[in-house]
Amino acid sequence: MSYVLLHAPALLIAIPLFAAFLTPIIDRFSKRARNIFVLAVLIIEEILMIIFAWDVFTNGIHIYTMGAPNPTSTVPLQSAVPVRIVLEVDGMSAFMGLISTTVSLAAGFYSIAFVRKETGQGRYYTLLLLMLVGMLGMEFTGDMFNLFVFFEILSIASAALVAYRSYYGDAVEGAFKYLIISSIAGPMVLFAVALLYGEYGVLNIAALAKAMNSTTLDMIALVLLISAFAMKCGAVPMHFWVPDSYTVAPASITAMLVVASQASLYALFRICFTLYGNTPYVATSGAILILFGLLSMFIGVTMAIPQKDIKRLMSYHAISQTGYMLLGVGAGLCLLGNPDFSTYGMAAMEGGIFHIFNHALYKGLLFLTAGAIFYKTKTRNLNEIRGLAHSMKFTTIFFLIGAFSIAGLPPFNGFASKLLIYESVYHVNPILSIIAMLVSILTLASFMKVFHSAFMGPAMKDVEKGEVPKSMLFGMIVLTAGIILFSVAPGWVVNHIVHPAAQSLANQSAYIQAVMGD
Amino acid sequence: MIHNIPYLAAVALAIIGLYAVLFKRNLIKIAIGISILESGVNLFLITLGYRENAVAPIYTNLPEGTSIPEGMTLPVPQALTLTSIVIGVAVLALILSFAVKIYQHYGTLDSREVRGLRK
Amino acid sequence: MSEPSKIVKTIASIIFPFTMVFGIYVILHGHLTPGGGFQGGAIVASGIVLLLVAFGSAEIAKRVKESHLSILESAGALCFISLAFLGLFKTFFYNFLAGSNFIFGRIPPFGSNPGDMNTGGVLPLMNMSVGLKVIAGLSAIVLVLSLFARSRKQKKR
Amino acid sequence: MLRTPGGYWDPVIWLLAFVVAILIVYIIRAFGRSDYKGGEQTKPFLSGMEVPNEDALHVKAGNIYWGFMRALEGYYDVLRRGHTGIINDYVAWFVGISAILFVVFLILGVI
């Protein structure tokens, strides 16, 4: 067991990578074997991640040095800085890894029936696993350049999957926009990494954070990194690609794209908190994150209300909910180093980080229900669908749970994280928490619109009766179980999972010490 | 001054690339712009590792009298550049294949007309 | 598009073997000289592109199937990751062959040397698997893109 | 139980309160006449006009919140004009935001 835990950071990234390239070979022999293989890999990932995350939450940071004689020997004998590729998993990384594996598991189950009629399924599962590799890589890496590499792997795999149903013209269009946006963001990140490398001669995040002395070049790198990652996590006013690509992707992939955006969000937080944690830019970047958060929340939700396409409506909500995370964690970043941090700042960060997990669960669930509706009716237009509650009882229940949770109605988990954000952000500025509550009300309003028009009313005549296939239901059950678990025990979750994550994000010196030794 | 020319060239390439992405309406030209932008960043990386009168950091048939490692260029930026080029190839191939598909569906490559997803 | 002339076809057939040999040389000597899996693979793939230009995509598509290329590509990637997994008794990606006096196991002399193929540990093996992947991948990309363009032309007619 | 800076949140207590509220509602309902089976009063009433069939009564998604959107027409016009759907504009927003962030950091760095 200790052997597996020691190698877990590398194994978690390597197993899906290996499986991704094995999938097309198995696909040639048997479709059924391929499905079982992919699901087995996703389940192994989930179990390994839970065990590993529990170890990280209780025992602290895990370090893994690739290719070294010993996984923990980060700094070689003759050198003063780490030159090897280092994976560094702290509470926040493990927390994000848990989200990624959970949602991929649900998306994997859902896909079995959802894409059964399509061609090229071997490639679909290859790219699905590569997306998981990209996300876990971004979250576990302790190295700026590998952050860029995994960022690009994630972008390429996601773009190819968005265009999976390429017989729809708009699917290719959405994928094209997504890819152009990521391939602009990618070189900008690389440019920032090159600036940092040229200045300090190292690529390791911990070594860079230790050497950081806040020159103008560092400032330019920070600007490039913040704007590139903020664009990739869908912050207003750089959110235009989000509805375009989320709408046209297959529903299981849209759920994955939500988590992929959150991997960029993680990179944004990691850079602001850890890389630039002891520079004078902290308060300014915190204020910028709060501003992005406010804009995202408000514009996202108001753009969602008039939408007629069910998935487009939900993708505007994804933008809006990302605003809550930016607001909560940005408030924590603003208060970093303040005496108030231990009370309100920490609570704000806990709220924002808890919201990341909640968002992945309920938004993933909502996108999967939207996919179930599309599977039955072959349309996403809300004007054309009605009365689905007559035949799709389980989907209706799942949709209601997701909708109540996203709207922050008690007793669901969305309420718990939003409550933390409202209360703590109120001490930064009361206006912030008033806007946050208003956005929550508008969210409820627009989901009532979806519920009324899609599920209520007389049944549709030209739609075959019955529920969606079992594998799709099971994918939704995985996420619903997560929502119910988090709803019933928010205190336990915050104390044992969210608090270590927030703590490790705020504690820059521990992150540096784990790699640099002293 | 003469040492700064590669940096200026890198920034100029990046700006040309961004210009193409911002103002050219043809999807293929946007792909070309992204390619130029990537070349600018790659040139910047390579320039970071350059030392004057230095040779490639390879021991095979190293010229006699080269001081190790002062007489060699830095190998790390070159490795980074190579990785970035590989990623660039993959991105470019994907963009071009999307452009072909878009042309099949929409019958145009004008970015002002490729917006069926608006609203 | 008219058929390329006989000169193009003849020159392409003459140059193709040399391109192959050069590409494979770059792959095999990746741990000694500038080059490696990606560069060599790109050279070999450019040889295949040369054939594609000279003889037309239909002719090539008859002999090389895209599905076979993607299997080859997966095989290359699998070899690479398997080599990384084999180092797992110490760490992932551990170079277990270097200094073992087994294949590619000699320790290279420090400083200037004429180059010894039998060094580098798993690096030459990884170069080969990356080379395989890049050859298959780039050829598949070019082949598919050219077939795309052809299918469109037929639709127009 | 989740401790927040100003108090606490416990879904179990909330659920208990919810169950109690439902019990009270049920008790009040039990005071009603059990022999009442509905009739004229439970039918939809449309100012005395004839009630159309169920299909026509269903409000379509495009018509929900019509008044809300009408009231905020100016705001939505500005937003709609921003969402052009042209890829060049998407990149322009990115470049513009980067430039603004640069200026912000430059000013705050000088101070």
C-alpha cells in the first residue's frame, strides 16, 4: 500500500495515458471489451484518487520526482535548484484531482449508451482518457512548463471531442472557436514561462516562488498568466467561447469541459497564491479576481435568462457559477496576510473552493440531464420540448436536485457553499454579498423556466415513451449521490476535505519547503 | 543593441501573429497567424538559451578546447522549444481539419459568416 | 488538378529511399547528435508526403490504410509509456538501462568523444518509439487531410 | 454541522423543521371537510371566457419572463451587441483585457 501511495502521483497520470493508447487497439477486437476496459480504468482511478487524496489531506504534501533514483530527491546533489520534473500534490491539487476523477467516472458511464450509435468510438474514449490525463497533469504538476504542456494536451483533446459529432456544422464551429482561443492562450502562457525562466533559470514553481523578486518582467508574466487562465476558465468578459463550445459538445463531454475549465481555475489560483504569494501584487490580483467574479456572476446569469437552447442556457450558468468561485477565493486572496484572514478570509476561500466541487457535481448532472433530453427528443430548443416528466421520471428528479442545488436552495450543497461565501464576503464589502444573493435568485428563476417548459405541460406526441438507457441513468446517479452526500454532511466535508485544500493554497511556505528542503 | 535584435524579432513575430488573428477574416489566415505567434514565442525561448560563440550542448564530436559548460548553449530552452513545436504541429493540424469541415458545412471560410451559434 | 509529370514521379521515387534512411538515422542517433524521435519522424513523414504529392492521395490510400497507421501510432505511444513504467521499481521514467552494461547500457565518457551508439539507456528506445508514433501520426494527418479535400472535390462534381 | 463566521448550518435540523412544518400543514388540512370532492371551483377561470385545451395553455420557453426582458431591453441590447459570435472579436477581448490588466498593475506598481 505504501508503495502505491508513494508512486500514486505518477500512476494517476500514467494509467489513463497508457489506457488511452491501449483503447484503440482493444477497440479493433471487441467494442464490449473496450467499454469494460475504459470503465475499469476510470473506477481504478477514482479509488486510487480517493485513497491518495485521503493520505494527502491527513499527512500533507506529496512530492514525486520523475526519473530520480528516489521519488523524494527533488534537488540533485551538485545543484542548488530542482532540475528534474517534479510532481507536487498538496491539499488543493488532491481536491481538484478528486473532482476530475469523479466527473470522468460519471461521464464514462454516461457515454456508453450516449455515443453507442456514433462512429469512431475508439477515438472518443481515447480522447476522454487524454482529457483526464490533461486535467490531472495540470493539477499535480509542480513545474511551470509541464503546466503548459498538460494545458495544451487538455485543450487539444477537448477541442477534438467538442467536434466529435462533426456531421453537425455547429459542432465543428464550436470546436474551432475553442481551439483558437486555447491556442492563443497557450503561447501566452509559454511566453510568461519563458520570461520567468529567462529571469531565474528555473521552471519549478516552488523554486520560482522562492526566487521571486517582483520585477517588471514578473509583472508582465503575471498579467499574461492571469488573463490566459481567466479566459480558459470562462471569466467575463472573455467568456464568449464557453456557450459556443459547451452547447455543441456531446453532453458527457460538456460535463468534462466544466471540470477542464476548473483545472484552468486551479492554475489561476495556484499562480496567484503560490507563485506570486509574497509579492506586492497579491492584493491587486485579489481585487481583479473579485471583479472578474462579479462580472461573471451577473452577466452570466442575465444572459442565461433569455436563452432558448437548453445547453446554452446552462453554459451561461456555468460562467455565472465560476464567478462565485472567483469571488470567494479572490476575497481570500485580498485578505491574505491580513489579521482578518484567519476568520473571514479563510471562510471565503473555503466557500469558493467548496463551490468548485459542488459546481462540478450539479452542473455536470444538469448537463447530463440536458443530454438525456436531447437523446430522447433530438432537439435542444426549449420551445419545442414539453411534458417530459410524463415519461422520464428519474431524469426529472435528477434535474430538480441539480436545479435546487445550483440555485442554492436549502438543504442542498449549493446552499452550504454559497452561505459561506455570502457571510464572509459581506465583511469585504456588503455590496458583494447582495449581488451574490441576487444572482442566486435569478439562477432559480431561469431554472424554473427550464423546468416549466421542458418537464411540465402535456406530453409530446412524437417522442417514444420511456426512460433513457440504464448506463446514462447510472452516470447521473453517480453525481446525484455526490450531491446528496455533500448536502447531508457539509460540515464534515468542509472540515476534512475543503479546509485542508484552502489551508494548503494559502500556505505558500509549506509548498516551497516541500521541494526546496529548508 | 545587436544582442537585442532576436528579442525584437520575437516580439515583432508575436505582434504580426496577433494582428493576423485579430484582423484577418479568413479562417486559414487565422491559423497562419497562430502559427506565426507560436514561432515568435519559440524564437524567444531559443534566444534565452543562446550564448555568444557557443556550440550545441552535445558531447559527440565536440570541438577541442570548448569549455564545459560555459562554451555551450543552454539545452533546456531547446528542449522546451521542441516540445512547443510538437504541440504547435498538433494544434495546427487540428485547426486545419476543422477549417476543412467548416468549409464543407458552411461553404465559406469567412469568420463573419461562421457564426451559426450566435444568440 | 492535372496528373504530376513523369519527372516528378521519377525524382520522388529516387529521393524517397534516401529520405527514409536519413530519417531513420536521425531517429537512431537521437541520443548522440542533434535530432531524435520527433525530428526523424517528421523527416520520414515528409518522405511520405513527397509520395503523396507525386502519386496522388488515392494511390497512396490504396496501400496505406489510415486505421493501420493509427494502430502503429498507439503502439509507439504504448512502447514509450511501457518503458516509463518499467522504471517504476525506482521511480516513473527511471533510466534503468543506463550503466547496466546491457543493451544501450554503457556509460558515455565525459567531454568530447566520437560518439558511442551503445549508450543512453532507455533514451534510444524511447526515441524509437516516439519516432514510430510521429511517423504514423504525421502521415495519418496528411493522408486524412488530403482525402478530405478529395472527397469535397468529388461532391462538387 | 458547518460552522460559518457568523453562525452555523445544519441540514439535519433544517430537514427536521421541514418535516414539522409539513406535519402542521397536514394537521390544518385535516380540519377540512373530507366529503368535498371538487366541482365548479377547481376549474381554471379565464374571465368567463372559454378555457382552451391543455396544449394551448402551456407557456412556451420563449415567452417566459417576457416582461423582465422587456423592462431591461437597453441592457440586453448592449449585451447582445457584445456577443457577436466572430472569433476575431473573442481574441480582441482577450488582448484588450490583457492590456487593461497591464495598465492596472503598472499604475498600482508605481504607487
